[in-house]
Amino acid sequence: MDINNHESAMCSVIETKADAFDASFDIAVRQDEAAAAIEALRGDIAEVKGRIDKVNRAAVRPIIGSSDAADMSPELKGFVDGYLRMGRETELKSLSIGVPADGGFAVPRAIDMEIASRLSRMSPVRSVANVVQTSTSGFRRLISIGGTASGWTSETGARAETASPKLAEIVPPLGELYANPSATQQMLDDAAFDVSTWLANEIATEFARAEGAAFINGTGTNQPRGFLTGPTAATNDTTRAFGTLQFIASGNATGFDTAPESKLIDMVFALRARLRQGAVWMMNSATLAAVRKFKSADGSFLWQAGIMDGQPSRLLGYPVIEAEDMPAIGAGAFPIAFGNFKAGYLIAERTATTILRDPYTNKPYVQFYATRRVGGQVLDSDAIKLLRIST
């Protein structure tokens, strides 16, 4: 064979293999470019889908505890759209939440929890008191007021008989708390009007206003008995009768004496050490304005503002609760209370709030008559101390 022809054939083979090798690299590059394009397209699709979902969520009327209409329970949907908006009672009866004996219908749990949550934030005494839920109107609690003796003995020594415990029965008087918010039918027909949230806020506001007065100054007749309406005495815990609150005199017949800070310190240490953990001050804003000006012997203010947002201000190291239903400073009044209200005051309530829709009494308004059974009474009279304006 001719040498030149052989070399030419060999070069042709090498060039063919080189072209095939280069082509394989071109395929890999094209595959990478296609994968990148597909990934970019997926990102664009996800972005468009997110915008569509956002628009759909904005178009749905918000409901309590959910941002998606699909999460609305049948009970809540039937109550809001069927009963509150349109007054259809048949839907409620089919869902077994009707209570005609009470003159209304029990609200779904979502609305009732929202009312309870708002009440705990808006009602001063409720926010610090002992709140119990009951299914009956005859709630009772037995508490021990002493009498059980104890002692020491050896392993085989005789055990002396102990004294019988003394018990006291606490029966907080209950009353029917009611609110009557109103709305026009045009408001209810508006799909953008959040009926459930509006109703929960209106009911909680009225309930909190009525509760605030009753838990402090209630008579105990068809309403709670306030902690200021019971008997009071200047004697200490060891000699004072159970159920009687101790007061510290201000030293002045019409106001504070020349050393008011000493009376506040006396109130703190009149409370037993185990009860001072969790104790708070309670007074109205006018009294608070006067107390904020009190100074100690070294000239520093007794009042300490909260350092962080949401942290309560403190007086002698204890939080201050503003309750506008507390009495103003005046002769014989009790403008300041200090104590552990979790141990000292009991609130008993029926768990369900009932609502009766009334579109007839005050046309063109639709009224919602809401009721709730609530009671209250002093639980431990040693746990609350009062400042009395007197000599």
C-alpha cells in the first residue's frame, strides 16, 4: 500500500473521532441549558400561582381564628351566615346547638373563646382573679379555715388526736350579664362585614364594663358580690373573722397623711409572705395620679415605670392594675386595694354565651341580645388588704 494513502486514511479516522468527541460536549451543554430554562419556567409558574393565591385570600371575608373560608366549621358558618345574617333558625337546630330554654342559641366555640379572650384583657379584676367554669348555676366550694392540728412524735410514740378541721362554704352569687349590640340589616348583608369579630368585640366590651363594676362594688343580689361591699376591720389575720377584709387607715380623715408611703408599706407587709407572690395593687387613674407623686425618704419616687414594652409599672415592686370602678379618694372610702386576687377573689361563670336575634323591637336595626351567667365573691379574706381614708 502507498504510504501516503495510508497516512491520509489514518488522519481521516482521527478527525472523525475528534468530531464525535466534540459533538458529545455540545450535547451536554445543550442539556444543561435546557435544564436551566425548565427551572426558570418553574419559578415563573410558582410566582404567578402565589400572586393568584394572594388575590383569592384577600377576596375571602375573614373569620375568627382562620384566614381561609375552607377552615370555617359547619357550626360557625351556619351560625354566622344562617342565623346572624339571615335569621334562619332551622340550620342551628339541625346542628344541635340550639338552647331554646335560655331564650337564644349558644354561640359556637370559636366566638365564645374570642369573647372570653377579650374579657380577660379588658376586665381588670378578671385578669388577676381566680376564674372557674361551671355547667350549673349552683356552684359551691369548700375551703379550710384552720383547725387541723399537727405535731411531732417518735416512730413508735403515741399519736394524739388532732382537732377537727374548720370548713367554710363559698357560694358566689350569680346574675345574668347581658349585652344588646345592634346592626342594620344592610351591614349584615355586606359580605365584607366581619359579623363574628364585630359581635365578639361588642359583647366583650359591654360585659367587661358591667363586670368591672360588679366585681368591685356588686351587691350580691342578681349580680356578683364585690370585694368592697363585704365587712371590713382593722384587726389582723389572727383575730379577724373569716370573710372580713383588713384595712389600713390612711391617717387623715379626707386623704393621705404626711407620710403616705409608710401606709403603703404597711399594706404590703400586712399580707402574708406566701400571698405576696403574685400580689398586685388596684386603684383608679385619679388615685394613681396622686400615688405616682409619692417619694421615699431619700427623695426617690415609689413608682417605677415598666422598663420594657408590655411590662406593667410597679409600686414598691408590685404591678399596678388600673380599675376605674375603684372609689376616689374621700372620707371613709377604700381607694386602694393590695392583694393576691388569684387566691382572694373567685369568679364563677357558665361556659356558654347565648344570643337571641331580634329584628323587630328597634327597626330598622337588628339587635343581638347576648347573655352569660357570671358570679363572684371573696374567696380568702386574708389575701386582700385595703387602704381606708380615715384617722
